[in-house]
Amino acid sequence: MQFEIEKDFQFEAAHYFGHADANDLFKKVHGHSFKGTVTLMGDAQSDKGWVRDLWKIEQIINEVIKPLDHSLLNEVEGLEQPALEQIAKWIFDRLEPRLAGLSCVELGRPSCGERARVRK
């Protein structure tokens, strides 16, 4: 039987958009509270009953998002164009080698009512 488990995370960060068709408001540095969810799929370990230790998953997520928290995302390598979709992909790409069974990273800006998901 396959299970799907999820772990939520959050961070605060600023960014701006420098491309020509960016709204003038978004060309300025502005910040967001980001909230996300990491989803893993897998079989329950017969000796423990769980897919993965959620506490260990939390530690790995925290290590990955640490460079994003309270940062200017445009200055983070690989996020020069920090659209919501690209931030979600950046997180996914760094979690995938460390979290077997990673199937999805969802990232949102709740105050804006916006979310993006990247799936394997």
C-alpha cells in the first residue's frame, strides 16, 4: 500500500522583477510570507509503520530553505528571476536528492491567494 505524507514549511523573503513587462509595483523590492508543503509518496516501513520520519523531513526542509529566509531572492544563486514557480522548482531540485519519494512541492503566498506546484 502506498502512502502520501506532507510536511508544511514557511519563510519570509523579498524579491523584485526586472523584466520589461513587470508591473511597476513589482519592479520595486517587496516582500512576502511564503508557505509551502512538501509531499512524499512511499510504502510504510514495516518495522516503524511510517513512510519517513517527519521530524527528519522537517530538518532537511529547514536546511534547504535557510538561504531563502529573510533574504532578497534575486541574490540567491538560481533565483535571479524569482517567480513563484521558479522558487518552488528551486526548493524541489534541492530536496529531491535528499528525500526519497518526493513527489511535489507546493509554494504559496497566502496574502495574495497564489500557489504554484512542481511535481516529479
